[in-house]
Amino acid sequence: MSGTSSADDRPSREPRPSAMRRSSSTISIDYEPILEEMIENEMEFAAPSFFDLLDSFGNIGPRVERIQSKLLERSRSVRAKVSKHRNAVVEPIQGKVNKEFDRVKARFTRQLDRAQQRWESPQAAKFREKIAFVLGVGNVFVTGYLLGGRPEWMHLAYTSQVFFLLPWRYYTYRKRGMHYFVADLCYWVNFLTMVFLWIAPWSAHLLAACYYLALGSLAWAIVAWRNSLVFHSVDKVTSLFIHVYPPAVMHTIVHLLPRSYTDERFPGVGRATELPFLTCIASASAFYLLWQILYYVLIQVRRQEKIKAGRPTSFTWLLKSYSKTWLGKLVLRLPEPLQPFAFMAIQFIYALITMAPCGIWLHSRLLSGLFMSSVFSWSIWNGANYYARISAARDTFKTELERLREELANMDSNSSSSPATPALQPRDAFITDLDLTSRNTELNGRLSASNSPLIHASLGKGVNVPPLSGSESHNAGLSDGDPNSPVSPRTAHFAGEDQPTSKRDTIGSPATQGPGVAHSEGGSSTARDDDLDGGGSRRR
């Protein structure tokens, strides 16, 4: 009890304000005041006042500027490093690459130039003609074999040649500025034929259109455009292929293939033969008008400026070729904006006329074969005419060459036997009316009376001055009334002296000089039509 009372009697101590209190053995930390202070500070930051927000907004600008400046400095440093690395490593490599590229480009250009020169050389042209001749003759034999032995392969042969000859035609026509001809009807019919063969073989109306257009406008174009079978010319062979092969393919499909094969491979053939004649004409006319609209829009309208600048088309070519015929004159009489439409109308009428017999060809194998043989024979006839013209021109050239050789040989023999040029007779009527005798006497008197030592020396040597004839007596001589005038080059030449002649005295030549010719002891001298007299003036 006493111990307890004594402890209670002690004065009580107030708690320390600090969070740390020392115990008997360890130091204890009171975290509650610290946490409360931290929470109060956090709450104050989490709920800023309006002015705190304004202050923060005001500090954003400088911070952004500092960030931008740091980024800019960083990018500059990176660029500097990249530029330094490029200058040290990349640029030498790039320079070497550029030099190598230029060297390869120059070598390729030289090789291309040499190849083009070899391609355009006469030897290469002869080689191409030989290859074209062999392929052309072989193509005729292969086509005949396919028509008679393997008609089911005919469309395959046509397709393979289309993919070679038509791009070649466009390339060559493009180089010559004639590629607008590729938009003509014949190429459109070839396109329709390819569509029927490989895209729509079931279409009876497309088959009817291909048959009527192929055996109509295309076949008759061989006669109208004078296509010829010239084996060594790729251009002529291509033109004949474009016009004769689609009719041959259509004839093969309709008349030569077995019906079982056509029903399976070309099912539109059976239905096309059952279509009425007017329906077939309407189908062909519809595809024709579609081509005509496309041609007018894409060529006549959109390429109008180039056509006016001189780019040829089938319309301009036919208009120039048939301008002197009654049909061409009729078209030219129309106003210029109406001339293309008149040309289209004439073409459509021509197409209808040529398609009219196709109804007979469609239902008669014999008549269709006779028509195809006639058209192909016409192309052979045109080729024969072409070779005949070439042979005749070659023979004429040889004859002219031999005649020129004979004339040159005669000229050489005459010049070696008689070096002096014979005197020519005067041709001027005014000169023939002069008193040539009196003029010659007067000229000789002046020569003898001259005080020139050259003349006296010449006369002392016994040189005779021959009388002048024709235009010489009219043009030559000294100046009137001046016996001391200098001697003209002609007089010095007559006297036998070699005097230098001026540019005006050497204009003429033996082939182009005037008719007057004088002879001296030492040779011959040819006079010009216009000589200078002693006083330096021209005598006419």
C-alpha cells in the first residue's frame, strides 16, 4: 500500500508533443500525427483553389517552351550526328554507287545503240525479210493442213498469232504515228472473235455478229484495201492476217467442225444457224454501232486536236484518197462538222451491203468455201502484182544504170581523143544580127595599137589572135576610147600568157559557160557569157 500510494503521490508528467518516446528498452515512433499531416497536405493538393489553377496554367507555357527547346536541341544534335555519319560513310558509298550506275547506264546505252544500228542495217533487214518469208509460206501450209486435217485446232492457231501480230502491229504503227488505225473496224472484229472463242462461246447473237462482220466487211476489205500476200513483208502479212483469218475461223467453226464438237465447245453455233436473217443483221449492226460510237468518242472527239495537227486516221486517209471521186466530192461539199457523220453513214451502208450475202454463206458450206477461196485468191493476185512491179522497177533501174555507164565511157573516150572543146554556134538572135566581121577587125586593131608591153611581146612572138565569134565579139574587148587601158584576162589569155584570174573571171565552167569559144596555140579557152572589158565594166 505504501508503495502504491507513494507512486500516486508523484506529480504527473504531460505527454511529449513529439511522436517519438523513449521507453525503457527501445525507441517507439508514433506514426499517427505524421500520417494525419500527410493526409492534410494531400487533400490540399487534391483540391486546389481557382488561383492555384491559374498559377499552374501560367507555368505551363514556360515548361512547354523548355520542353520544345530541349527537343529542338536534341533533334539538332541527332541531325548533326546523322549528317556527320553521312558525310563520313554514306556519301562516299553513294558517290561510288552513282559512278557505277552512270557507267552501267552508259554501257547499256552504247549496247542499245549498237543493237539498234545492227537492227536497222541492210544485213538485218535482209535477214528479217528471209525469216518473214519462211514464216509466211509455212503459215499458209499450216493453215491449209489445219483446215483439212485438224479443224478443231484452227482457233488455237488463230489465237497464238493474234497475241504476236497485233502487238507488233501496234508497236510499228505507234512508231510511225499511225496507231489510230488500230481502232478501225477490222481490229474490233478480231476482238469480238476472241471474246466469242474464249469468253462467250454460248452466245448465238455474238456468233452471228462475228460471222456476218467477218465474212462481210472484213473479207471485202481485202479487195477494197488491196491486201496482198507478200511473204517477206511482216506488215503486209499482218494486214492480210487481220482480214482473212477471222473469216477462216468462222467458216471452220460453222461448217468444218463436227456437230458434236461444236455443241460441246461452241454451243452458240447451233442456235445461231436457227436465227432469222434480219435478227442476225440486227445483231451484227448492234455490235457495229457500238464500235462506231466508241470510235467517234475516243478518236474523233477526244483526239480531235492531234488529228487536226496531222495524225492520220482511216477517215482522213480515205477522204484524201477518194477526194477526186464523186463520193469524195460529195462528202467534201458538206460542212466540215458534218463530214465525219457522212463518212459514218457511208461506212454503215457499206457494211450492210457486204453483210447481205452472209445469210447464204451461213447456210451453205460450198458457197462459203468458194467465197473464201475467191477472196484469198484476190490477195494472191495483189501479191503477184506487187512482185511484178518490184521486178519491173529493178529491171528498169538496171537498164538505166547500163545506159549511164555507156554514156560515161563515151565521154571518157571523147575527152581523151579530142581535148579541145569544139566551138559552139551563137544562139542569141541579138548577137546574130551584129556585124561580126567589123567587130573582129576593130578588136584586132585595138590589140595592135595597144602600148602594153605584154601585147607587143606576144605579137613579137608571132602569136596570132583569132577572130571572135558570136557572143565573144559582143562581150569581149577593151574600153572604148582608151588605148592605154589595161589588158583584160581574156586578151592576156589570147596572147599566150598565163595570168592569174580573179574570182569574177573564174565563175564559168566548160559545162555552164556561154557559147563563145576561142582557140590558141597552147590549147583552148572557153569564154563566159559576161566578161569584163578593159575598163572593168560589163558589156551586154
